[in-house]
Amino acid sequence: MAVNRSAGLLLYRRAPEGVEVLVGHMGGPFWARREAGAWTVPKGEHDADEPAWDAARREFEEELGVPPPDGAAVPLGEVRQRGGKTVTVWAVEGDIDPADVVPGTFTMEWPRGSGRVSTFPELDRVAWLPLSRAREVVVSAQTAFLDRLPEHLGSVHG
């Protein structure tokens, strides 16, 4: 049976212009020339027997190659993405330098049908974006997390 759940951490920081979030551009040839809908909260799949919070922290480190911050976690709930996957996300305040990110990798046959297997980064770019810009580029279902963040943080704006 296919895994149909993911968990992740949405790192945020308070900047003079408002809140910024750390998101990643999905790697691999399918996403190479895409911008809108090609960015994501650092997240990954987990089995039903692994607590979502544990998976979110594990996946943050696997996706970015840096440990997650230890700050208080704000639950942002769940969304169901178009493909049917349920994604659970927590927000954590912190600040990492995108230059320190060492993304995990995956392999796939590319070009399809060629018999050649290539390795690609899980995320080929990571950036701090204002909430308004992040809403324009993340996977459509994940905009709900961006909308919920200010609700949970009170005076946060973006």
C-alpha cells in the first residue's frame, strides 16, 4: 500500500518587513522549469506507526541536511493535496542560512524509458520568502499553512 501521509516543519522568522518562511524548490527534471506550485514546506513521508511530529523533525533534517531548531512548535494542522496525500505541518521559529543546506537526494530513471538512473536533490533551492511571495509559489494545498501561521502567532503579518 502506498504511503499517503507526510509531515513537515515550516520554519519562520520575523523580519522588519514581516514574517518570512523557509521553503524549498522541488528538485528533479519535472520541476526544473517550474516556479508556481513547485515550492514546498520541507516535509516527507511517514508510516502510520511513526508519530507525525517525529517524522516532521526527521524529514526536516533529511531534506535540508541541518537539524531542526528546538523552538516551540505551533501546530498548523493538516491539508489534503491534490494527489490525495495528507500533509501535517508545524511552524517553528528559527533562522538558518540557506547556504548551509545540504539537501537529500533521490534517484529515478531519466529520461523516462532510457534505462539510465540519475540522482537529483530533493530540493534544488531553499529560500526565505515573505508570506505573500510564498503563497504564489508553494504547492496550492500548502497555502493553507501560510494562511494559518499568522492566525496562530497573533501579531505576525506578511
